[in-house]
Amino acid sequence: PDDAFWPPEELAAALRQNTATVVALSYAWLAPEHPDPHGERLQLLFRMLELMQQDDACREAAVFVDYGSLYQHPRYPAQQASYDNAVRSIGLWYAHQQTIVWRATDLQQPFVPYYGRGWPTFESAVSDMLQEGKTVLDLGRFQAYRVYSSFAEVSAQCAAVRRPPLAPDEFQAQLMERRFSKESDRRLVEQQYAETFDGLMGRMHDAAFRSLSSWSEHDMAQLSRVMPLCRGLVRLDFGADAAAAGGGGATPEACPGLLPLLACVLPAMPALQELALVGRGVGDEGCHALAHGLGHCG
């Protein structure tokens, strides 16, 4: 129905007035002809929206779901043009700092898992680019039969763990192992990721990576390959998150790869002016080690 769609001008005004929230749903299609034949994803979406409204009844939600938000087959020429235009910027729904992303990751056999699919892999990867301070929930952790007292309780349980951003070539390699319902979408997704990465990571001035305690050496190495591509960065924050700082502060041992990473990537970031390491327990010795590393990093 027409009243299910929110005119862009009205939505933009509501966002400026902080009376609306944008939710982007990331999920895997269960069948080529319909993504949710039995309405299971729709029921989960309704329950999440009801819980969110309980906590903030004054704020409405605009929901982006590709099946309902984009023209589907068959399309008239004008609809095809609208679809093509929308797909060219689809990554922004998941990557934008002011959107909320809900990942419906709970898929059982015989379906291909969420992270084994091409489009969900793309949506998850772009939502990790600027996630710090952004709400990304993994609905695979949602307990359908549990009585939640608030949406805050749901958010705490379902908070997604941020992974380091992927460089476009690494994303392309990862995508080779993912499955598409339409193989022709593979090249499209590669292009969309590269363009989204360049438009966000390649041009941003501020970046924060605070939740590093769960990252492995592989994750830190992955980040080290991405940071030199962010040549416009002016401020970079690797400070510990509030929880870590409140517990006495994180230590260098909690993130042993941080100083070597910085020593090698900082020379490739000519615009950088500020580096925050609050709560990392770097101290004078760590600063000297970092300065020494900068002098010897080739």
C-alpha cells in the first residue's frame, strides 16, 4: 500500500528532528521467487520493532528490506531504471553511521548459511566499516521464546562483534567462496563493495577501533592492510571501550599487535594529526617502542 512508503523529504526531516530511526535488515533469501515464503523473517522483524517501540514510543522506524523496498521481477523499464539506481548505492543502507543494521543470521540446514551467501557477506562487511558507535545486531542470538523486558536487553544480547574492514581485493577473494542465487550478481557485489569502500574508508577523516580485545593476530594483520588505504584520516582512535576502561583500563597485553601495527601503518597516513590510545596502558615505554618502530619501519 502507498502509506507503507515514507516520502524521502519527510523521512529526512524526521531524521533531522531525531523522531525517526532507519533500520536496514540483512538476511538471506530462502527461495529465488520469495525471500521469506512462510513469513518467519517478517514475524521476527515485527517483534523487534515492537520491542524498540516500547523503549522509544516517540520515534518511528523506517525499515529497508530489499524485497519490499526495491522493484522485483518482472520490472517495467522505469522500474528497472529505479532498481539500477538504487542498487548503485545500496551499501549505504548498511554502512551509514546513522542506520541500525539487523542481521538475520539464523539459518539451518538445508539452507546455505548466512555467511556462505554473497549478498549477506557484502551487507555484513560494509556494516563493519564504520561500526564504532553504530548499532549492529545479530538476530541469530535472539531467543524467540524469551520474554524481554526492554529493547536495551535485546541489544545487549544481540550486539554484533565488529570485524576489521576488508580491503577490496580481500573482499573479492572472500566472495569467491560465497554462493549467489544469480551468478551475475557476483561482479555487481564486487563493484559495489569497492565503490562503498572508496566512498567511506577512502575519504573519511575520523576513525575509531576500540573493541580490539576479541581480535586475533589475523584480524590485526587484516586491519594493517586496510589502514594505508585510508589516506585522508586526520583523527584515529584506538582507545579502549568504556567497559574496558571502567574495569581498570586495557593493557598492551590485551592487544599485543597494536603497537607493531601502528609503527608500520602510520608512515602511510600523511594526513593524520591525532592518535588516541586512551585506556591501552601504553605508557612511556610503549611510546618509545612506537617511536623506535616508526624509525625502522620500511
